Amino acid sequence: MIRWGTYRVVFLVGSLAIKLPRPKHFSAGMRCNRWERETWQVWRPVFGWENLCPVLAADPLGLVLFMPRAQQPVSQAEAHDALHPDYYPGVDAETKAANFGRLGSAVLVLDYGLPDEDDVQQRRSYLGEHRKRLSRGGY
């Protein structure tokens, strides 16, 4: 099965979701893959975000990203309930039920990529400052 997003195409093969950049938006699709990889590897362990779908493997360039295949659809209410003020992407972010899925009993964010370089830089800076405050003992 194939799912077409704005920036990436997702191949659902067995128990895997394989995300590739769409040719039309290749750079933005690569950036989405790189940001999901960075978020999973760097920021999730710092902040303890339990609501992100795991990145099983991803190349550093952003050409391909592997996640477990989640069950969909999830209701808008379930998607909203999966968010917590301390969890990514945060309660102030747009919550589209299509960006969420179920792995076992957990409802997780499936799409947390950022296509815009400025957004990536701003988010990275914000998270870096947030991490520094946490390491100094909080707010």
C-alpha cells in the first residue's frame, strides 16, 4: 500500500512504514526524514517523549526512514488525547488525526517531520535552550 503526503511517499510493507521524499518536494521530504531521525535520536531521550512513533532506521541524508507500521485511522479525540504539554509536538501544534496511529494500545505521532529549514533551526534552538534550563534545575 502507498500513502502520498505533501513531502513524502510512505510505502506500507508488512510491518514497516518506509518514508521516502517525493520527487516534487525532494529537499523538503529529505528534511522531514532528517528531522524525524534527529527528534527520535537526540531530543526524545532528553525530554522523554513517549508519544512518538519509533524511528527504526534512517540514513543521515534523509533519503529513507523506517518506522513500524501503525494501525489507522485514529479519531480526532484519540489524537488530541495522545498529546501532553510536555510531549512533542505539543498541544499548541496542529493536531490532525491522519498524523497519528496505533501501535498496540498506544496512540502515537506518526508524522513529526519539519519540511522548512527555518522551522528546523528555530525548533532546534528552542529545544537546545529548553534542555539547558532542564539541566540547570528547571524553570
